[in-house]
Amino acid sequence: MTRAAIIEVRGLCKRFGEVEVLRGLDLDVYEGETFVLLGGSGSGKTVLMKHLEGLLRPDAGTVRIAGHDVSGGARRELDATHRLIGVAFQAGALFDSMTVFDNVAFPLREQLSLSPPQIAARVEEVLGLLGLGDAGHKLPAALSGGMKKRVAFARALVLRPRVLLADEPTAGLDPLTTEAVDDAIISAQKALGATAFIITHDLPTAFRIADRIGLLHEGRIIEAAPPEQFRQSQHPAVKAFLHDWLERERAEGLVTR
Ligand SMILES: Nc1ncnc2c1ncn2[C@@H]1O[C@H](COP(=O)(O)OP(=O)(O)OP(=O)(O)O)[C@@H](O)[C@H]1O
Ligand SMILES: [Mg+2]
């Protein structure tokens, strides 16, 4: 069985001045999967995601989303894919003067002509999926950090994107809240049948939510495998990455074994 790739990156190269960030990167993300990208700080994860969004143009190579080439800068292709992609912004990007309901309804009102009952139904659906069923009337200031992140996801999912992109969705949260946000994101994504591309620094998150984990190293995805296989990888860079993480956790006293 060959699986259909909804994100296809081929030979992607990007440099900033002297710094060669992406060096011929290849990546397939399959329809419906949760792909988690790991990589050291400054390895180019955010730069890669900006190419998926069509916000950066490659020096060489191509990026296709659902068959549309977003790397050539053609307006038509970019417009076609913007409807397919949901991006979870940082919590700070919520509108502080709007309720949770209105924050989530915002993209619907901007982009689709739906009746108020249709809007309410769509908003209630995603709020429910993210465990925010009772929070619609609240203002962002009254929410915890984890709830704000879930609202940001609700807003990204309300247009029912085929691809959900998220850069460090749980950064700054404590481990328990991180787990709750991870679970809410994944159950909502799966319920809506979307494909997720998620960047994280958090290894427990990666192992908990990923169908496949990828490691960005020296400008390429040098390993992309299901969690258990990734853990067993013999690639030196993967072993070093996992080892470094464990050492850091030990140093911080979080892992006692
Ligand atoms: N617009 C830009 N102009 C110049 N250099 C840039 C630009 N954007 C990114 N870079 C450089 O590209 C490299 C990769 O940056 P990127 O933000 O993708 O890292 P990252 O893997 O997301 O790191 P982190 O985990 O810290 O978020 C860095 O060296 C960064 O300084
Ligand atoms: Mg980054």
C-alpha cells in the first residue's frame, strides 16, 4: 500500500547569508498522520515551517501541499493552499477584547459566509473537541496558559483545514498542562481528519502524540520513523539528540533513573 503524501518537500535549500540552513531537505507527510519534528535550536525547524506556509521562498527545491506548488510564489497556488492550512499561532495572538467564542468565530466570519446558527455550531464543535465547552463567554485574560493554547488551536481548526501546522504549541507550559493540551490537540485533529505537522522541543510530547517523529539535523531530515523505531535508531545524530535530552533532564532532576 502506498500512502498519499499531503506535504511533499523535495531538495529544499535555504541560506541566509553565510548560514546554510536547509541543505537539500526531503520530506513526505502522509494524509491523516501526526508528524512531529525535532531538532536542535537553530537547526531550521521554523524556517522549514515557513516554507510549508509559503511565507519563505526556497533557493532551490520544491514544496507541495495537496499537490499545489507553494514554492514558486504563484498567487493562485498560494491562495489554493491557504484554505487547506490551519496555523496555530502563539497564545499572544488571541484578541484580548474578544470572548473565546468570538476569537474562534473570527476566521469563519472573515472567510466563509455562514449564518449565525451555522457559525455557532462550528464554534461549539471545536470548543467541545478541545475541552473548552464552558469557556466560550470568557475573555482571554481569564484563561490559564493551557486554555489559551487550546483556544489558539480551536481557531486554527475551525475552518477544518486538511493540514494543521504548529510551532512549539506547548512551549512554556508545565508537564501536566502540556499533556492535557497535547491530548486535546490530537483528539481534535483526529476527529476532524486533519494531518498535523508539529514542531516541539519536548521529547515526551513527541513520543506521546507522533505517528512519526523526524529529526532535522544539518539541513536535512536525517531520520523519520514511528516513535519506537525512532527511539531505536542507530543514526549517530538521533542517538546524540536523545542522549543529550536525557542528560539535560537528569541535570534538572526530572529524571531519576
Ligand atoms: N529571516 C532570517 N534572516 C536571517 N537568518 C535567519 C532568518 N530566519 C532564520 N534565520 C536563521 O536560520 C537558522 C534556523 O532558524 P530557525 O528559526 O528555523 O531555527 P529553529 O530550529 O526553529 O530553532 P528554535 O528551536 O530555537 O526555534 C538560525 O541560524 C537563524 O538565525
Ligand atoms: Mg523555531
